[in-house]
Amino acid sequence: MTKDQQVHIGMLNSYNLMMGKTTIDDIIDARVAFFAHQPDEDIEFKNIEFIILYFQELEMFEHCADLKKYLIDNYDADGTPKLKDCDCEYPEITEYKEDMRCSRCDKRLRQ
């Protein structure tokens, strides 16, 4: 696989993770674990903007539109995340899913 292919797969993998189209485990199992961000950390605003520019150059405008909506939904205009972490003393979990949230306050749970 060429470096350009690795970069492209990394962009697609990061995009697919953000869009909820796949999981890290699925990507690792497929043995194509290239990413445009640290997959075990929250993706930074500037990294998403970089991925958008990459897809713009390739005229993959549907991906760009999806990522711009993701930015609007998840980040304030200054680039800070909109989602706040749970600060309940004893968070509640009633359902396990990829985007874990406290059942009490509906804020996200993460390590």
C-alpha cells in the first residue's frame, strides 16, 4: 500500500468513526488501522477542518457536508466542544452504547 493510500484510508476511517458508520474494533479487525486522528481521544476541531479540506480537494463533497454538520452539532464557533462531561457523583447507566451518556444528566461518560 502506498503512502497516499494509507493517508486516504486514514481520512476515511476517521470520517467513518465520527459518522458512527463503524467502530475502532471493526477497523482494527480489517487490518486497515490508519487514522487522521488519535482514535482513542476526542477529535480536535482543527483536525476535522483538515479532513474537510482533504475531501474538498478530492471533490468528495458529501463527506465535507457531513463533517461540517458534525462540527456544527458538536463544537461551538470558537472550536470548543459543545458536549460536556458528566460530573454526577454517581453516574447512572441504563444503556450501553458507543456514545455513553449518564442517564441522570444526559452528559457524556468517558475515561
